[in-house]
Amino acid sequence: MTYTQVLEYLYSKLPMYSRIGAVAYKKDLSRTIRLCQYLEHPQKKLKCIHIAGTNGKGSVTHMVASALIAQGYRVGIYTSPHYKDFRERIKINSKYIPKKIISQFIQKHKITIEEIEPSFFELTVVIAFHYFAEQKVDYAVIETGLGGRLDSTNVITPLVSVITNISLDHTDLLGETLQEIAFEKAGIIKQSIPVVVGRTQVETENLFIQKANTYNSKIHFADQEIQFQKTDNTIFIPKYNINFEADQLGPYQSENYRTAFQCLIVLMNSGILITLDNIKNGFQNIAKFTGMIGRWQWKKSNLRILLDSAHNEDGIASLTEWIQKQKFKQLKIVCGFVKDKSLDHILQLFPQQALYYFTQAKIPRALSSNELLQKGKSYGLHGKAYRTVSGALASAKRNSSSDDLIIVCGSIFVVAEVI
């Protein structure tokens, strides 16, 4: 099988949540466990940092990894979904897993894969564990896919567990309240393993504390322990007398930096060699050291075009707050969502003064642009529907000047097509 044939096999043969939605979500760990057993438990050979949360977990994953890389470690990075290339999910430092390795894995284990019938995500997770173990990485930073308790990544015993924040997302699978969602995310807390929570929230604080106490896990709330001072893109941490130029500049990235910093301090206190200078170096060079893309990314253009993967209530609220502080002649928003996204609370957050280019990604799960247009109108959002992302962006660009601001947001798959 060629690499192209292998990808087609993965996409067509295995149920993939990001493409078809909830029917691909497997609500237990049995298939992941069976695959790990078959491969002689590669996850047990890894020193992992496990990261869950509603927003920011991908950014925190890359921030923690970047600091470890700056220290000189070889770091496995597992994230999802991908924007352009399947191999973005599985990296060592900034290098994608080789195509040859993926092809060889599928060909060698195809019979067992078809016997176990894992989802796309379950198999991808196990490929990452196997690759990182074979390559003998020093550390592996592992981002959960969906939730935590029943997420396929939750077969590891990490050095530290991290939960970034909790907001309403994937409510059809994780629960309709912050407490229900927090319960699922708290499922990554392990016996006697420290846990870092990025944001203290009234609705979830006690749940996390109780879960940590039950498992004898020391809990750290990053926003209580780490005070930041931010000026433009410079962040100063008085307690540790460290300042750095933030590589990631989104409105919510300060919280992610704080969470990642707290995680690294916990690792330092556990005896792992990480210096403050290398944390600074890592935080200033995240894109360079890890190859991170798609999160608050300015597109190279003579126009101002911002790509952001904000797709839920918390993310859109942060984006809108940032927009209110900007200067522009006209605001244009290219956006699309998936069918199973609850949009009522999201659409009411979008600015009504913008001109909208409603669109849809090339996946079965995409909400039609015409339906999104109608939903948007009911919240005072006006514009046109476009059947393709490229058509929507081309129209926005065609009618814009350098004084305008174009934002591409919503489904990660919309952003991916622009990238």
C-alpha cells in the first residue's frame, strides 16, 4: 500500500468523529486497550504529560512541549485534529511522523486492526504511542481528543495531568452543564499524580478538588498560583522574575501560557531538569520548535486576514472581545460550523456590524452554508452563503482594502481549508 492508499483506507474504513460526528465516538476504552496489549503496551514505555480541557488544550500541549524541546529533550507531540496533513497529529519536536512509518504500520497490523475495529482516533492514538516508544522519546505530551474519562488517550499514567478550562462544547456527548463536562475531563486525574487546572470556575472548582482528594493527587489552580503581568505581547511573571515575548498572541493565550507554566513548574518540582531560561526560550519559539499552526494565525497577505479556530461559546466570546478593541474600516467574517454544534449561544456573541460570508467545509459533518445563513439572520448577522470556503474567502478579499479586517473562524475544518 502506498501512503495515499493508506490514508484512503484510514479515512474510509474507520469511523472518524471529525468527519461524521457522534456515530464515530466509541464510549469505552476496550479497543484502545486491546490494541495496546497487542503492541506490548507502548504507552507504558513513555513519560507523558496528559492535557485535557475545552479550549486551549492544543496550545498548552505545544507550549509545554516547546519548553521541553528548548531544554534539549526529544519530545513526542500528539494532537488532534489536523489542519493540512494527517501527520500533524504525531510529531517528534517539529518533525512529522514519516509517511513510510505509517504505511508500514498499517500493512503489518491490518488484519488485527480489522479484527478489533477501532475508530480512526483510537488507531491514531495507538500509532502515536507505538512510534514514540520505538523512537525512545524523552517525554510525550498527549492531548485528549474528546472529554477525558473515556478518551482513547486515557490509558496512560502521566507525570502530570492538565485540565485547561471548562465551557459548553460537545454537549451531546459530554453533558449539558459545566459540571457534567468537568466530570468527564476530570477522568484523566490519576492516583497520586499531580493535576493542574488552568482556570478556577465556581461551577467546577469543588468537583476537581474532590476528585483530586479521592485520588490523593495534589491539585494546582494555575490562575491562583501564577500571577501574570501582560503588556502588548510581553508577559512577566513576578514570582519567578521571568519575562518573555509571547510567540502566540491570541486574546486567550495568556491563560494558556499560565497553565503551561504551572505544568512545567510541577515537572521541575518533581525533579525533571527544566530551567526558567529554557521555559522562556520555548515560550518565545513555539511555532519554530513544535511546528504549531492554525491557532491565532495571520495569513500572509497584503490584507489583514486572521485565522482562528474559535468554534464554541468561550472561544467566540474571547474573539469578539478582541475585535471590540481593534481599529478597522470594515469587519468581514468568514465562518462555518458543523451540524452537531449548538449555535444559539454562539451566534448571539458575534458582532452584528460585520459582513458575513457563511460557508461550509468539505466534510459530511458540515452545516450547510444556507442553513447557517438563515440561523445567522435570526441573530442579526447579515451576509451571503457560499458553498466553498475558497469562494467565501475570495469574495471577502475581492471586496476588501488594507484598512479592513477579515477573520476566518468557526469549524477547524474551515480554517484548515484556508491554511
